[in-house]
Amino acid sequence: MILCPQIQNIVFNNPINFQTHVPQEVHDKPPLTIEQLREIFKRYDTDNDGQLSEEELKSAFRYLGSHFSYYRAVMARFCADSDKDGCINLKNDEFSALVSYAHSCGYKVKTCYNFA
Ligand SMILES: [Ca+2]
Ligand SMILES: [Ca+2]
């Protein structure tokens, strides 16, 4: 490709750094609030039994952007499943404990750069 000298000058003196060029808005996303997390988890009770099963938890964490949704689902049950039935009850303290746990992970408004 032949460029006129003026263009060449611009191109070679202003290299674009693709490694560090991440759109600014990705960094500016605020973390999800407790209220937003509650709504998201409720949506993932897909069989509407008032409980979040392991599969439903994994799907919710995947939606939140977790690359380790299995681990997060295990940890969430460890922190929140107080009656140890394997599910998170959406109608009692288990749900609040789950939401606090997810909140502590600092998930942000959906981006593809969340590696939590
Ligand atoms: Ca369910
Ligand atoms: Ca339970």
C-alpha cells in the first residue's frame, strides 16, 4: 500500500495500541445493587417453585458474567443454604444471604469483561 507522505506521517506517528484500547464505558459500569441482584436471581427461578436449585444458581451466575459459575453456585449454597436442602429458598433469609454473597463478588452491569 502506497500512502502519501502526509498520511504516512500520521499513521506511523499515531499507532493505535489495541492491547490497552478498551472502551471507557466498560470501566465505568457501576456494580449491581442489592435490589438489582434480587431481581436477577428471582428471574432465574425458572420452574417457579420458590427455590433456586443448583442449575438455576449456575445459570444466574453465568448471566452475571461469572466464568466459574459452578464454583459460585457451590459457594453461594455454602454461604446461604442454611437448611442444607441444596436449594436457596427465595422466601426466607437464604435469599438475603445469597444476594449478599453475590453483592460481595462485585458483579457489574452486564459486560463481557467480568472474570469474577
Ligand atoms: Ca426453582
Ligand atoms: Ca435451603
